[in-house]
Amino acid sequence: MASNLPAQIIEDSGAGTNLYFDTYGEAPLEFPSNDVSATIGFFTSLGFDNDAAQVSAMTILRQAKIDGTPVSQLLDTLKSF
């Protein structure tokens, strides 16, 4: 049956549970505040919205921590792109 009503967005009620168990047993990642500020500032200077800058910064910080690479080195590399 056709309808003029907008499509309903179905929300996953188990999203929080999935997130919890996806990270269960992993140590939380901690970052120095100056690295966080510098990385967010880098993305906002490129014209990113504040929310997009924060998400991008957390992704870069997390990957730098996993790879054991200084964040400043990754940001310097990104400047060339």
C-alpha cells in the first residue's frame, strides 16, 4: 500500500550494547591534551566543522597511537596533501 507519509527511521536499540562488547577488554586510549588540541586545530584550520574536526582528530590520534607514530608527524604528512 502506498503512502504519502515519510519513511520511518528504524533505530537500532542494541547499538550501545554492540559498542560496549566491541571494545570489551581493550584498554582505553588516552591522549595528551596538547595533541588533541593541535589535531582538532589542524582540521578546523582546513575549514572542517567543529564536529567533523573532532571526529577526524580522534581517528588520527587513535591510529597514531596504534602505529606508535607521533601525531605531529602524521599532521606534517597530511599538510602535503
